Amino acid sequence: MEAPQVQPRILIAGAGIGGLTAALALKKLGFENVEVLEQTAVLKEVGAGIQLGPNAVKVLHHLGLGPALEAVAVAPLATKSRNWASGRTIRNFPLGQECAQRYGAPYLHVHRADLHNALIEAYGLGNVRLGKRVKTHAQDGGGVRVALESGEELRGDVLIAADGVHSVIRGELLEGREPRFTGLLAWRGMADAEKARHLGIERNVNAWWGPHRHFVNYYVSAGKRINWIGIVPAGEWRLESWSARGDKAEVLKEFDGWHPIVRGLIEATGDVFKWALYDRDPWPVWTQGRVTLLGDAAHPMVPFLSQGGAQSIEDGYVIALCLARLPHDPAAALQAYQDLRTERTARVQLGSREAGQMFHQTDPLKKLIRDVKFRWATLTNSQEKWRRVDWLYRYDCEAEVAARLGPAVAKAA
Ligand SMILES: Cc1cc2nc3c(=O)[nH]c(=O)nc-3n(C[C@H](O)[C@H](O)[C@H](O)COP(=O)(O)OP(=O)(O)OC[C@H]3O[C@@H](n4cnc5c(N)ncnc54)[C@H](O)[C@@H]3O)c2cc1C
């Protein structure tokens, strides 16, 4: 594959899912002058699962990660949403073969560490500069400057801020306001599948909808573990951290009276963790000249469509494709990336909030209408169910970029 004739120096702040996807896509497209700056000294993902919609898996396949994912992922057969107490099925949405055929890639569940390892192995750990926390940035017509907390200063042609929901670069670039606290908290844990075998948990996205809260569980690690998340009102808890431990008795109290599978899975789990949920309203501008935002830095969302990571993966591929089309004019490439991504990610952000309201419905009439609508769609196998998610899962980064900037000059291989 031919490398771009012009090689801009590209700085990426943050080696999370979004930053690493961008870095890997740029490498595949022939960019040789990319520097990833990560604040942590040791790269390791947390012990949690992640759902990857076909829109994200398609990108990871383009980047050559298909075999690595196949070795560790679990492909769920369906999303089965059930009543919190009785276990009655409200909605059964197929995610197996039918979904893979319709969208050109499967729906997958993976352990975050497995996804991170696959990205790192493909990109090269040696290419990530660890222990480099970005403190501040500036730009002028000639380029960008990044100052690290260590005192070091770096120069580049482009800065991609993939530094997460509390992005310092976003704070400098945009309004500087903190993200919005949603009033919700995610309890999470991971059980050994052997220890939960007696519960007969199905290979689905198993969602349990109850008043003011919901619970989701699914297999990861090639079926060896079961990941779960329980969303509840946050009370006084405000800390957002993948490593903040909680008390299992507290989770069991939150899910008092819930179906025996939910309670049994919590009981079969070792450590439990809690994470306060934050998001932002959609924002129409993320790019200024040679600097742009990506992933949670640009559009953090509540995880109720399981799409925050997927959107950062799409961002990473789209930005690389835009730079490959316009390597001689990085500012125009970043502007095209923003124009391609703001409307879609805003829809996903707002759709995620709406999904939470639907899951946690307490109004008896609205709940009845919800349940009847989904049960009818399940019983009649209505095509309407696909039409509701086509916009989300069918997105094709390459086609979107080609429609805006013309056909590819170089293709990821
Ligand atoms: C409970 C929960 C469940 C979720 N489930 C799903 C799901 O099933 N599917 C899905 O697609 N999404 C899910 N998400 C969302 C997903 O986790 C995020 O959207 C995704 O991790 C965002 O990736 P990112 O790379 O943009 O940011 P991050 O993952 O936050 O990565 C940011 C990186 O930048 C580094 N960094 C931060 N500041 C600096 C700095 N100043 N200098 C240098 N480096 C810095 C950080 O150390 C980190 O490595 C979930 C989120 C939560 C909270």
C-alpha cells in the first residue's frame, strides 16, 4: 500500500479505545509520523466487558483484528429484555447470523482487556509513549504545540484529543464546562461462568428492566466469564472510576426482590465496583484548525445503547480516512471529520438517554404500551425492529468518507 506523499506529524492524546483505533488506522493507511501520548505509566484495561455493535466490529475487521477478536469474543444470539421480577420476555431481538448478514459484521461481547490488547498488539506497544500526561496545548498557522506535565514540549501538525470524558484539551478548546452528572450509578462485576453455571444463563445480551433501574449481563472471554452491569439511582455517589470497589450486600439491596438469575449472578461474583455516570449534551463544534476531539472527549454518553466505545472506534477510522484523503491540508481533514461525525454522534448520545428512560419506565400506561409494542414485534417477527436500528448498525465509515471526499487514494490493509 502506498503511503501518503505528505507525512504530517500527528499527535494523539490518550491510548484508550478511540485513540488506539485512530493510531492503528493511521498506521494501516501509511502514516509514519504518529505519536500517541498516554498519561498512565502502565497500559492496562479494567476488568469489565464491552458490547461491540456490528458498526464497530466492521471497523475492527477492516483494521485486521478479526482473528484476534474471534479468539476471545462471544457472539450473542439475541438481546432478550425481560421483566425484572417475573422474568417474562418483553423483547427478543436477534443478534446472531441474521444480524451479521444484514450489517456485514457480527455483534460481539469482549473483555475490555482483550480488545485493548488486540489494538495494542496490532499498533505496537513501543509506539505508545507512556507516562506522558498532556497539560496544555496551543496552535498557530504553522502547527500545534503540546506541553506535558513533565515539562517536555512537543510539536506537530495535528492534535487529536482522545483523552476521555474529562479531556483537558476539550476544556481549553471549548466551553470548559464539566460533564453533566446523570444521577445514575453503574454497579458492575464479573463472575466466573463455572460458578454461575447453575443459573443456566443464555448466550444473549440479557437485559432486565425494572422501575428506576436495569441490569444487563453477557458472556465474555470466550465464554469463561459473565460480565454484568446494574444501573441504579446514584444517591450521594459521584466518583467515576473503573476501580472504585463497592460492597456486594449494597448491590443485593439495590436489586432486592429481582429475579433469582440477577441475584444469583451478583452472589456468584467476587469484587463489585461502582461508577457514577456522566454525559454531555451534543456539541456541534469539536474542531478548531489543527486540533480536534475524538470519542468520549467529544461526545460522552450514557451506556444504554452500548455505543460509547463503538462511536470512538468509528471516529478513529473516519479521522484516519479523512487525513489520508487530505494529508497536505490537515485542517481541512479535521473539519471534514467533524462535519461527518457530529450529527450521528449527537443522535447516539440523545438516543442513549431516551433508552434509559424507556428501560426505567414507572408510568403503568407507558410501561404497558412499551411491553405490548415489543412483544408484538417479537411475536410477528416484524421487520420494523430492524428499521429501528439500521441507522445505528449499518453505518459504513469508508462509504461516508467517500461520499464526502471522493474515492479512496489508499485503503486500510
Ligand atoms: C459502565 C459503562 C459501560 C459501558 N459499556 C459500553 C458498551 O457495552 N459498548 C460501548 O461501545 N461502550 C460502552 N461504554 C462506553 C465506553 O467505555 C467509552 O465510550 C469508551 O471507553 C471511550 O473511549 P475513549 O478512547 O474515547 O476514552 P477513554 O477510554 O476514557 O480513554 C481515554 C484515554 O486517555 C488517557 N488520558 C486522559 N487524560 C489524558 C491526558 N491529559 N494526557 C494523556 N492521556 C490522557 C486516559 O488514561 C485513557 O487511556 C460504557 C461505559 C460505561 C461507563
